[in-house]
Amino acid sequence: MTPAAAARRPAVIPVVLGLAMGPAVALGLARFAYALLLPAMRANLHWSLATAGAINTANAVGYLAGALIAVPLARRFGARQAFLAGLIVAAVSLLGTAASGDTAVLASLRLLAGASAGVSFVTGAGLVAELGSGQSSRRATWLLGGYFAGTGAGIVVSGLAIPPLLASTTAASGWRWGWVLLAGLSVVALVASIPAVLACREPPAPPAASRHWPTRRLVAVMVSYALFGVGYIAYMTFIIAFLTGHGARPGEISSFWVVLGAATIVGGFAWPPLIAKLRGGRGLGIVLGVVALGALLPLVSDSAVAAMTSAVLFGASFLAVVTAATAVARRSLAQHHWTPAIGTLTVAFAIGQSLGPVLAGVLSDGAAGLRLGLTVSVGALAVGAIVALAQRHIEPAAS
């Protein structure tokens, strides 16, 4: 990079922190906070676990749609505008979720929230990748990890805000006020992200020829990533309901969620140096193995120590899976293949994520309860870790 080009670069760290408000809203508030509100919604709306899972599957299907349209929207309107528009739509959809108890309406709003999240998350990642262009692989991976860590901020804030709110309101109104609060927090995050977005340059549009890439090079990563989608979202959808059913009090639930979110932030910065050193699918396999271990602990012990250890291990590692999969794509392919490859990986992940909640919900409506659904999710994560290890290192020059 020339000195003149470097001089035109914004201060990278403040910009990444501002862009991290995108994942904070798209994932931390618009997706994962649903788990905190789910027990109250089930009690008030008389949902089965299958219905509860289907509502979050609608969110995951919306995310898949958003991921698919993110690049065309960015090409048409610009990545910065698409990023901000996604956050605005997410805030509006969260506010709308408070207004209805109709299952079809709620599913539609969760679909919309997921679509807006997909647009913001993908375009925001593109903006961060542009910030990291011309820098070392380790530095670029660290920037992506910092961006993904924004999700943890959303989890922490929702963990601090939602359980006390639910404890001070009735079952009929508490979950509605929870969605209103999430919408308000989303607006705050949106405003905080604007200076960072304005400081970014638009990523270059990928050439038409780059839309096709050698998918056979990353088959193991794609399968592993899809299995991760199945397993992680089942945990994030039902773990609060599981802990509540085993006697956890509001204060314990709040602590669990805050610890999980804080661990997500730490993991966003802790994993990238190790991921940058490991070749092939070893980094992805190791991270997924830790995620599987974290998801397993509440199933083998009802103790508070097991729950908190689960929060630490799962929280610190689950978003590092995204960093690890992205890093494999960057190291294995020529630069003009990065965007379509990451898009394809996102689709594989989103398909798995769409199956996870409803599969776990249907299984959990049986006699074994949530334990069976969560056990299947642990199995998916463990198999995903094994499959990732089959990914060999490929030099991009061979593309």
C-alpha cells in the first residue's frame, strides 16, 4: 500500500467497532434475544416447542434470503446504504413483533428481521474486508473477528435488560415490552454505526466472471459449516428454555446470557491469531470441537458451574467458526473468488440454520423433552468438527 493510499484510510479500529454494531443488532438483538423471550411467549401464546422452533426457523430462512440478495443490493445501491437500510428494517420488525400474538404475523416479522440481518451482516463483512485489503492475513482475520464480536455486545446488553424486564412485568405483557426494548436498543446501535459507515470506502464489485468458483476445493468446509448451522442455532434457541425448565431463576438466566455474550466478545479477538496459524480445516475443526463441548455440558450436569462453563466455551467459540470458515476460503482461493465463495458458504450455513430450530423443536415435543433436541444439536456440531478436519490446505495459486 502506498503512503498516499494509507493516508486516505480511516482509523481502522474505531471503524470496525462502529461496524460491529451491525452484528450486535442483526444477531445479538434481532436473532438471539428471542431465546430470552421464548419462555414468556410460550406461556402466554400456548406454543408447542415445534411452533417455537418454527418461528426461529422463519428468522433463519429470512437470513438466507437476505444473504442471497445482499450482494445484488450492494451492487445496486452500495454496501454502505444496504448495511444501514438492513439495520433500519431490523429495528422496525422488532418493534412490530411486540404488536401481535398471531403466530403467522410473528413468523412473518421474524422472517423480515432475518432478511434484514442477512443484508446487514454480509454487507458489513464486505466493508470490513475492504478495510483489511492490503494487510496481512493475520491482521485481516483479526479485523473480521472484531466485527463478529459485535454480536457479543448485543447478547450482553439483552442479557442485562430483558430478564429484569420480564421479572417486573406480567407474562402477558412482558415479552411485548421486551421486543419494544430490543427495537429501542437497535436504534441506538444504528445511530452509533453511522460515523463508521460514512468513513468506509465502497468495496469493489466483483467481476461477473468471479461468480463461479471451484467449489470442490471447499466441500468439507461447506458440509461442516452447514452442520454448524444446524447445531448452534438449536442451542441458542432453546438453551434458556432448558435452563428455566431445570429451575434457573431470572438472575441466573441473566448472568448466563451476559457471560455468554462477554465470552463472545473475548473470543472474537482471542481466536484469530490461532486460526491464522492453522492450515486446512484444522482451525475450523478445533473451534467447532470447543463449541460442541460447550453445548454438551448442560446436558450432563444440572449444576450452575456446568451452565456457566457452557456459556464461556460456547460463547467464546461459536462465532469464531465464522472467522475460521472465512479464513479457509481466503487462504484457499484467489482473491476474485473470495466473495462468491463466502456467499456460498453463507448459504450452506443458512440452510443448516433453517433446519436446526424446527428439527430440535419437533424432537423436543416428545417424552424426552428439550434434552433430546439439544443432544441432536451437539451431535451435529461434533460431526461438523470431524468433517472440517478433512479439509486439506490448498494454495490459491492452483486456482
